[in-house]
Amino acid sequence: MKDTEKRKSLAVPQVKSFFSDFKLQAILLLIIGLVFYGNTINNEYALDDGIVILKNEYVQKGFKGLSKIFKTDTYDSYYKQMNAKQQLTGGRYRPLSVATFAIEQQFFGGDDKENPPSGITAIRHAINVLLYILSVIFLLFFLNRFILQKYPIAAFLTCFIFLIHPIHTEVVANVKSRDEILSFLFIVLAFISALKYKQAKKIKMLFIGLLFCFLALLSKEYAITLLILIPFLFYVYLKESFKGAILSSVPYFVVVFIYILIRYSVVGAGSTSPSTDVLNNPYLFASSAETWATKIDLLNNYLKLQFVPYPLSSDYSYNTFPYTNFSNPLVWVSILLTICMVILTIYLFFKRNIISFALAFYLLNLFLISNLVFDIGATMGERLVYHSSFGFSLTMAVFIDFLIRKYAREEKYQLLTILFVVIISIPAFFIVIERNADWKNDTTLFIADAETVPNSALVNGNAGKAYVDLAEKPENKSQEQELLKKAELHLKRSVEIHNKYVNGYINLGVVAFKRKEYEKTRKYWDIAKQIFPNNPLLKRNYSVLATTYYNDAMTIGAKNPKQAIEWLEQAVELDSLNVEYWYNLGGACFTANEFDKAKNAWEKTLKLNPNHQQAMQGMNALPQSK
């Protein structure tokens, strides 16, 4: 009996020492983070990585592009390439993460645009993983040192839940989403600095806190929540009076005001008119009642993903969630849940209970991306609730800590905590590892997501393009027609869902082109041109089709001049500035004794190139009466 008691007395302090040892916890979180996300390092680029990094002229210039990065909209380079105006309401000013990509470009060399991934791609993924883990370690410091100082197990559980939560796979695995990671990291550092200043009254900590606040804003606009969260902390944690908390926060208000002035001077108000594309304006086809009901209902989906983060998708755009209305009982469930959370937050706030801070963090960040006040150009997204998930993790950790303390014996308290950690780790690990693999590249991502969100126009369009890309690979030559068939199925689905989806029509034309169905190709591309006349891809594609008509005409010209004339007429219609197309059209017409057509074609040739000797000879060879 004494031996048993002795073993217990030795075992419990060892477990306790872990939960009170910041370094040991930090090392464990580092190891867990690397185990969960290490397989993203060999991934390629996916989703918006292309337009934000690989095809961003400012990033590709390295240090020379930094000035433009801080002076323009985040998507400025992309808009230029697409001959498009600013398309997103409010614009996007998130220069800090983009600047880090430019710095990496300078130090580690450029991307191989033709054959990604290059070495720098792995470096960028590794930096994302390390920044993510670093933010969790600083979060642990913040919780241990301040708001959960008396509850070290709850502090560790919060960080553990946040670290392994599968809903974060998009943020970590998608390099572009570094803006989310940096934003959260600097928000946590701003909290730490603000509280350190209040405790030590060292002016240096105040300025460091203000700097972190500014960097969080430069990472992503959502750090605007600091306007509320910092005085919230002062009131709830430091027990300052309401007025005192507000006055103590004035320096942070000034920083936010300066940021707003800078942001407005760079991007202005962004796009002030509603987008006419449902992919950027997801409620375009909804009535007012349907719009509000659908937005409210989606709050349930966000909450569901916090508890059950499976299955996951990179896109939830039109028509993933059909419009709903207020006859849907789930809408009223969402309203009731939200009202209850708001009331509970307010009640606990005046009780100075730290759970009010957790709920406020969840609700404020959710409010910003809910479309209830600000149109964000998207229905929902997993990356969008990255910040909110901290509020969820903190709430759940404190609740679990409370239950274990209440119903478990003291000697089993730590063991039950470890058991909980193990139990939730297993399913989370398999979900995260599998999802990280989906993020390997655009092809793997979109094909996987087409199964998860089969009603999304964008995902179906992207999956169709992925199958086209697979069909173009030499190693898939034997499967080319099968892959093109799958591509066509997804692309037709995409334009059925959204009949003005330009890329869907463009890629349907590509499928038809590969099958040598040139009339279908022209039909699909003409539809795309009616929707988006200045699309730069169309100009290139029309040129390729014109060259194909020309080459085919030259091949059969002597055997079938009439067919050659038809194809050459198609070629000059598609590329009216090509001198050789016009000249050879004249030659084919001359061979077929269609002298008027020949004369017209050669006149066009000479208009484009007055010194074209062969066209001059052709004109001289025409019958004089003609």
C-alpha cells in the first residue's frame, strides 16, 4: 500500500511539472505542429498562390517590388494582367505577407514558372508551418503569463486544440494565406505587449505593442477588432474601470486611425458598385429575404466546422449553399444561438469573466466575415474563421478543464487531460494529413473538392481545368480521352450552375479543341467573349485556333481548295492582322478561280504590308477584267 502511494506521489508531480513548464510545452507543440504539417513542405502552389505569388510581377522583382506592394491593392498585378478593374468591395490592402514573398524571392531566387515547384516553394511552405507554430507558442505564453495564469492546463489545451484543428489546413497549406497567420501572430504579440506595459509601465513596451498592432493591420484588415479587444482585456483581465480601459486604449485607437488613412490613400473605397459576377457577389440572384436568411444560416455552418471539421473544401462559392429563406427552422436556430452568445458575452463581460473575452474574439471576427455588414465577395471560407477558432478553442479548453476539475479526483486530473489530448489527436491527425495532401497542387485540390462541394460552379470549373491539365501530360496519353470526358462533365456542370462563368466556357473550348471539334471550340470561346470581351486568355486562344485553321488549310490546299478557303477565312476572322493568313487566303481563292475574293485578300495583305512581294505578284496575275 505504501509503495502504491509512493508511486502516485511520484507520478502526479511529474505530470504537473509538464503543465507548469513553458519550455516543455513549447517543445511539445513544436513537435506536434511539425508532425501534423510537415507534409505540406513538399507541396506546390495551389489556389490563389499563383496570382498572389507566382504571377505577381511585384513579388517576382524581389526588393525592387516592395514599393509597389505597399502602394497598391494586393491584387493590383492580377487586375492588370486580366485587363480588369478592382473587383472586390473595399479593396484588399494586405501588403505585409506579400512583402515577405518578395523578400524570399530576393534571397532564395525565383520560381521556375514552367516547372514548379522549385526550391523556393518548399521554403515558403516551411516558413508558413514555422510561423503557424510560432504563433501558437506565443499564444501559450500569453495564456500562461496572463489570462489563464491560474489554469495552466486550460492554457495548454487551448493551444493544443488550436494547433491541431483541421479547419486550419487551408491557412497553413496555402502559402497565400500567410496573411492570416501573420495577422493572428501580431495580434497575440500586441496583447502580450499591451499587458506587459500595463504591468511594468515601461514606455518601450507601449511602443512595441503599437508596432505589433500596426503590423497586424498590415497583415490583414481583420485586426481592426483590436479596437474592441484591447480595452476588453484591460477591463476583464486587469479589472480597470470601463472608462479607464477606454482611455488606456487611446494609443491603439490612434494607430488604427493612421492605418485607415494609409489604407484609404492606397486602395480608396475599392469597388463601390456591386459586382455583376455571382462568383464575386454570391447573393446576386437572391431576394433581400433570401440574402439575409442565407447569411444567417451560414453562421451555423461555421460553428459546425468548429466542432466537426470534415469534410473540408477550398471553396464554398455559388451555388454550394442554395439560397434559403426564413421558413427554414435552421435560420431561426442560428439567430437564437447568436443572440444567446451575444447575451452571454455581455453578461460575462460585466462579471469580468475571461470566457467573455473568448466569446468576443469568436463573435467579432465572425461578424467581420459574415457578410452581415461588409460584403467580402465570398459566401464563406475556412481561412476566414481562422481567428475565430481561437475563441472557440479557448472556450472549449476552459469548459473541459472545468468539467475535469469538477468530476475527477485530483490525482486523475492530469491523466484525464492527457487522455483527452490523445483522443482528439487521432481523428484530427488523419484529417489534417489527408487534407494537406489534397493541397499538393491545383489538380489534387480541385478534384478532391469537386466531391465535397458538387454544386459549386467554381470548384467544378477548376476540377474540369485540372482534368484538362492531366490530359496534357505525356505520361497520361493513353488516358487522354477519358480525362477529357471527365473534364467536360465538370465544365458543363459549372456553366449549368452559373451560365456566365467565363473560365468554364474557355476550358470547354479547350476540350473541344483537343478533340479537333473546332466549331464547338469557336462556339464556346465566342460565348466567353460576349461575357468578358477583354479576357487576355481569349486573345491567345483565338490565335492558337487561327494557326490551327491555317496549318490545316495549307495541308489540304491543293487537294480541296474550297475547304482550305473556309479554314483560311476562319483564320483571318480570328486573327485579322496576320499578313500570311490573308496572303494565302488570296492564293487559295485564286486557285479556285474566285478572283474577287483573291483580290480582296491580297489588298488586305498589302494594306498590312505594302512591300509584300508575293501579294503584288498575285495582284498582277489576276485577270485584267477582274
